[in-house]
Amino acid sequence: MVRCLSCELLYANPVLNPSVLGAAYKEAAFDSQRESQLASITYRALLETKINHLDRGSALDIGAGDGAFLEQLVNLGFHEVIGVEPSDAPIAAASPSTRKLIRHGIFRAGEFQGETFDLVTCFQIMEHVPDPLLMTRDILSLLRSGGMFFAVVHNSRALSARLLGTKSPIFDVEHLQIFHRETVVQLMHRAGFTDIAVCSIWNRYPAEYWIRLFPFPGAVKKALMSLAGSSKLGQIQLSMPAGNLA
């Protein structure tokens, strides 16, 4: 990762070829359905306080995974809900009623009519795209006047990232850039968005997930995972700041 001396955005240089990444995403395994459901509840609670002014016509979720957040959008009253997901495994894990809402493939704005959606969402996707400014401008072109873009990104200045350094889970070969509060606001402004709000997120996951995420030494992690798996302690849900921004 290279840090820009002007805006302090972290970005990868060099990066894997987009076709290589695309193939990797298509074939990626999926073993986080429970965490996906819990994250969707967290994101819904945050979004629900911001959308009183929105029409509930249509919504698009980019990187929809198993469709957990699509279900939340339906429950929030959106009449037309569409997801886009490049990986096979999460789509296969989706419920039959939700799977029919998901389009299999990489997000391409040209496949949708402009100024169609009241809401576009994407969670921890902006780190993966080769040109986040182009994608953000594409998203703006799909929104009706007064529409909203709701995104979640990793925060390179989060306390966990500062304490753990490159051992933090946000440092990943798939992450082409990692934002912080100022750089994500700058991105949205450059793309043409107005009325931008940024806040930190507390995620709620089972203790077993937090143990898996934390870079404990190998022997310590193995012992803790064994304890979590053989007792009810691993299923206790804990809320923590995971180093993400909305």
C-alpha cells in the first residue's frame, strides 16, 4: 500500500489485473451467511434514520452477496429491489425468493436506465473497484433527483487500524484503496454528490467471529477458536467498532 502525501489515501501499487480479480470474485467461497445477516441489521438501523424523505420506489444493492440487505430493503418498503453480485457461492446461499432479485455479474452502470433509483447501496465494495471515482459518478447517474447513495467502507484511521497496523484485517490483497473520513468525503464531492454525512459504525457479531478476525498468534487463536466452538461463549454477540465508516 502507498500513502498519498496530499490526501493520505492508501492505495495499492501495483495491483492485480482486473480480469484476475474478477475471476477470483466469481469463484470465491462464501461461509459468512450469519455475519451477513447481522451486518444487514446494523446497516438497516443506520439507514432507517436517514430515509424519511425518500420515495420508496426502487433500490439497488451493489455487491449484494446472499441478498441479506435486499431483504431489509423489501422490509423497508421499497417496491422494486435489485442486487448485483459477481460471486457464485453467495447467490447459491440466498433464499429462493431473494435469489431472483440478484443479477449475477460485475456492476456496470450501462446495464441500468439512468435516474431510475431512489437509493443505491454498497457495503465494503469501494475498496475493491479499480476506479472508485468513476463508479461513484456512475452511481450518481442512476439516482433520481433527491436520491441517496449509502456506502460502508473501511477506515484507515480507525483505532483498530492504528493499533494493529498491517495486521489489521483491512489490509488485504483484494483492497485496491482504503479510505478515511476526509478522503471519502472528497470522493463524494468530486463525483457530484451534495449533503454528505459520514459516521462510524459499531458492528454486532458473535465472539467467535471477533476472535477469527483478530490477529492473535496462531497457537492462541487456535485455542480460543476451540474454546468458542465447544461452548456457548463463542455465540455471545458483542458490539464493537470494527473500523468502518458509513
